[in-house]
Amino acid sequence: AQTVTQSQPEMSVQEAETVTLSCTYDTSENNYYLFWYKQPPSRQMILVIRQEAYKQQNATENRFSVNFQKAAKSFSLKISDSQLGDTAMYFCAFMKHEVDVTEYGNKLVFGAGTILRVKS
Amino acid sequence: DAGITQSPRHKVTETGTPVTLRCHQTENHRYMYWYRQDPGHGLRLIHYSYGVKDTDKGEVSDGYSVSRSKTEDFLLTLESATSSQTSVYFCAISEGQGRGGQPEAFFGQGTRLTVV
């Protein structure tokens, strides 16, 4: 079974500064996907970024980037130029890579979440 | 945004009463999921469906049942609600990687259920 651990329950950052959220995971799988989801106070789950484990290059999406360390099973999220709208709960999540049509896929395993507060 | 609608959005119910939450999709995705969100636990999978009338248990299935009689609808039932089932419930959908879909899931807006 896979587990995802987010060791920072809460973090805060000043507007325009950079912050890094940590995530570690445990799996025996070799191919998988890792995600960061954002949940603002509206409760909506928003996909921030996705990393494919078989790709060595770290994923980036505008101000969001990840540091993926497969051997260490570490997957951190860096937010640059933090904005007030980045205030939210952030979840790290794991998904197996499934190519067999008989597999019932895309089940996500989530970490406990990190509350990020951006201060003006 | 993916077409996923959860109903109701909020519900307060009494211990011991049955409760049904509904998830409706307009995307014709094969897979549907029910998760619950609790502080300190993130989201945990309750049940999922891989087709009409095909369902299976997730990590925290005790006390819950599901049904899927149509592709677009996935119902979650608490047969006899308990205070430990007070939570926020999310429905999600996906197409599945094995059938050419992307490795991603789309979430509904969530249902806040309070059992008193």
C-alpha cells in the first residue's frame, strides 16, 4: 500500500516571497504519478501540478514548480512570488501508473495537507 | 470545469438516520469515486465504481454503501449515520489510464455532512 506524508501542518509566507511545501511518500511501484492539489476556502479541489515518475525533469506550471527526488521518495512544491490568492490547503497525492484495461485505475492516495497562509 | 454535481451541498442529520448523497456527472467518465475529508487525514477513499453496477471498497468503507445504476450517477448511502461520519464528502470522476485517459481525477464541490 502507498502512503503519503506531509509533515508541515501549517505554513505562512509573506506576499511576493517563495515558499516550499514538503511531501514524502512510500511505494514499491516504479511507475506512478504525483500531484499537488490546492483547496481554497471554497472547498474546490484544484490540480496545481502533476509529475510523472518516469520523467526526470521536474514539472513547472508558471509560479509553481516541484523538486522530485525519486530515490528519496520526496516531492516538494515551490511557490514563487506568493500571492494572497495562494492561501489554501495544499494536498500531495499519489496515483499508480496503470496501463492494463482490467485495472481499476486513477485512485488517489492523499497526504494530510498543509495549510498555507500568504500574508500581506 | 468537469461536469460534476454533488447534492446536497450541506446536510445536518440525526444519529441513526439513513442518508444518501448523490454525485452526477455529464462527462461520461467510466470511473467514479467517493472520498471523505477529515482534519489530519486528508482525503480517503470510501468506495469507487469502474462501471455501471460495478463497485468496490476503498480504504474507509465500513458503514457506507454505494450504487451505480447509470453511468452518470453514483450514490453514497450511510445506512445509519453516526457522529464519526461527520465529514466533508467529495465525489470524483476519471476516465482511467488503461483506456487512453489521462492520469487525473476531477472533483465535485463537496458535501458537508453533520451528524448530530
